[in-house]
Amino acid sequence: MTTLVEKPLAPGTRSESGGSFKAVLALALFESRRLLTRIPVLLAFAGYLGWTVWRAGKAWGDHPALQDADRATQNAPLLVGLAVLLSVNHAALRSRRYGTEHHFAVLPLPLWCRTVAHALSVVAVALVTAVCVAGQFGREALRPGAIGHGSPAELLVGPLIVLLSGLAGLLLAVLVRSVLAAPLLVVFGLFLFAFLSGTGDGAGRWLMPAVAESTSNTLPSDLLGRPAAWHALYLAGLALTLGLVAVLAAGGRKPAVLAGTAAALAMTLTGAVAQSGGDSPRLVKARERATVHPEQTQTCARRDGSTYCAFPEWGPRVADWATVVDRVRSLAGGTAHEQDIVVRQRVEARYGLSGDGALAPLERPHEVTVGTRWGGNRVPEFAAAVAGVLIAGDEKASTSICDARVVPLMWLAVGWESDPLDALRHVRLDDSISGSAMVLQPTDGLSMTTAQTEVLRALLDLPRDEAGARVKDHWRELTAPKLTAARAAELLDLPAPDGEDKCS
């Protein structure tokens, strides 16, 4: 009698050739469903969607610049990435936690194939993140006042962060068979991110997954100088490298895996070196030209006698600027009522996105500065600049006003608004409608005394037509230099102010 003894399969072997692909795919689909329904991942996506809905419209109102909106999609995926890192690491260590690792020795899938399945599950979460990023950016791009151009490479950063995080968690599970390793890695990663994110504008910051800019400055798309494409290549290469190294560490010594690892490492190094090259001489020259001689790169349009000069991407803004200019002029008296002006868009681009350089007031007659951001507080600030030029003749002179000419100036700036007091609050540095304050403008601000504020408040309390008629009837006296707040109140038939009338 012959007894047959079946020899158990050694770990890392397969009982059939060519059958592992379907098995890997089936396991990947299973792990993808489990990963997408993990509590940390669901909470992270809920936080992402909640933050996106809450944040929508707050940064740019109805006038987003898409070259800023694309970078805004890179913050929330960091939270999703942390959740995915922990969840993938936890899933990859499932068999060790439950003591079932030895049962996998009788299955046709070796450890490295199961590692491939876990890696593919991360791709599924990254694709879901890409859909969220597309929705977030698309919402801003579809706003009627949107201008500029978004970068596809910037939009790829969010999904690549999630992919990189998940594959880092997978590699950690293969190398360190402990559930404590991933939380420690998260803590270390957060510390490293906080440290490097504050190390200035050196090339080293581009080694981080997301590179934020410490500025609210909006520049034309061609002046940003961010190596977004190289950074996306770096992140993609780094993610692939981590995933393939995890497969190698799990025993997948196939030629295709080795070749893929070498190619991924080459991608990573190429992106890392290319993104650290700094600003090119051509970009530096273009930034200098846009800052010092903006007229060389701008197009101008005429509307109702005034001229509006803007960078190419801001052409649609001209109608908004013209509306403000017309409403400010409509409240002016004397020759200012029909005074033609030149609105010049200006930007400090020489330092790129690394700083918010102040714009010096123009000294050219009847020329007004407008910035690259619009909506919210920017509207009354621009209106105040237009009013100052109509009264003083040029920006330099208007920002030096230290007498009660501020009263008619601010009347022109906010008197046409549906809620003048709210506009007054937004144009003052301390958001107040009483006392002294600094009035903000696209260039230098101007001081407003307590007495001047009292006179303006009394003027704004009158019916608009009546207040406008009083200002126009005494326009010459109200716009004369060295006017006091008491005299302005007398001319406007308003109560004498009690506050101090000495500007700082």
C-alpha cells in the first residue's frame, strides 16, 4: 500500500502560473472597499468636504484668481493622507495582529503579491481625492468673476500626497511589523513639516509634499515661478519608489519590479533636482518689467473717457473698475465730476510669491493704482484711491492729505454704497466706524481723525441725495487745503465735532 503525502507549499510560492494577476486584482478591489470605508478615512473626507464648503468663496468672494485657487486644493488632502497612511498600515498588518500569517502559506498569493494589492488600494483613494480636488477647483473656476489660469500640475499635488502617504504606510508595515510605527511616523512627519515649512524660501522646502506661500499676493500666471510640474514629477516618483521598495522588501524580486524601482528612483531624483533650480534669468527680467514698467505688458481700454490698463488675464475686471470710477465721480462736484482718469494695474512681482512688497503712490496726474485682487475690502480701498486722486490730483498728494478734505474724500469712496457704514468699516484698518483710524488704499493709506470721522458719520446719516447736494454745493471750499473738521461741518450744516482733529 502506497501512502501519498502532500507537501505544503513553501511561503512565497504559487500553485499555478499566471493565476496571480486576477487574484491580486480581486484582493485589491476588496482592500479598496475596506480602505474607503475605514472610519479615519471617512472622517478625513468628511472634514475635507466640510472645510471646502465652508471655505468656498471666503478667500476670493466672487472674484477668484485661478492661479491661487489651484494651490488652495493642496491643504485638505494632507489630512486625508494621514488617515490613509494609518489605515493602510493597519490593513497590511491585519494578519499579524490576528495571528493568521501562517495560513497565507497555503494560498497562491505570496506576500509581495498581497503587498501589490494593498498598493493598488491606495490608488483608488488617490483617485477619489482627485475627484474632490477637481470639484473644489471647478467650483471656483465656474464663478462668473473668475480670472487667470490654474495649473494641472498644482492640482495633481493633492492626490499625489494621498498616494505618497498611503504607500509610505505600506512600506512601514513591511519593514516594521508593529502597529505603533505608523502613529510615530505621523508625529515625526508633522514635526518635520512644521519645521521645514518655516525655513524660508530655499530649495529645501520643495522636498516637502505641499509647498505653501506665505503671501496673499496675486501675480499673473506667467510670473509665479513655481516649479509645479517638476514637483509633481518628484512626488509621483517618490510615491512609486516607496511602493516598489515595499514590494521588493516583501519578496518581489521580479525583473519588472527591479526595473520599475530604478525608473521611479530616476523620476524622483530628476524632479528633486529640477525643482530646486531657482528662478531663471528670463523670469527675473519679466518680473522686473511687470513691476517697474507694467505698461509694456498691459493692454488698455477706454470707457467713458477714462483709460483702464490691465495685465492680460485681468481684462474682464475692467468693467468692475469702471463701475466704481463712475459711481465715485457721480458724487463729486466741480470739475472732478467729469475728470477723466487712468486706472493702472500694478503689482510688486520682483520677489515672486515670497513677499508682499508695498506699492509706492504714483505721482502722475489723475492716475490711480488698482491691484490684482478684487472683491470684499478691495472695492472700497480702490474707491478711496479714486476719490483721493479726484480731490488732490495724484496719488502721492492724496495719501499726504492730513486735513478735513478726508471728509469729502471718504464721502466719494463710500457714499454710493448700499451700506456706507459697512463699507467705511471695511476700508479702515481697525474695522471701526468711530475714532481715528488709518484708511487703506492700494498704495499708502491716509489718516482719519476722530473729528473727521464724526463729520463723515453725520453726513452719512443724511438721505443720500441731500448729502450729495450739500457736498456739491460747497465742493470748492470742502476740497481746499488746510480745511478743518469744524469748518467742514459748518459748510455741510452739520453739528460741530467734539473729537480731536489732529492727524498723527
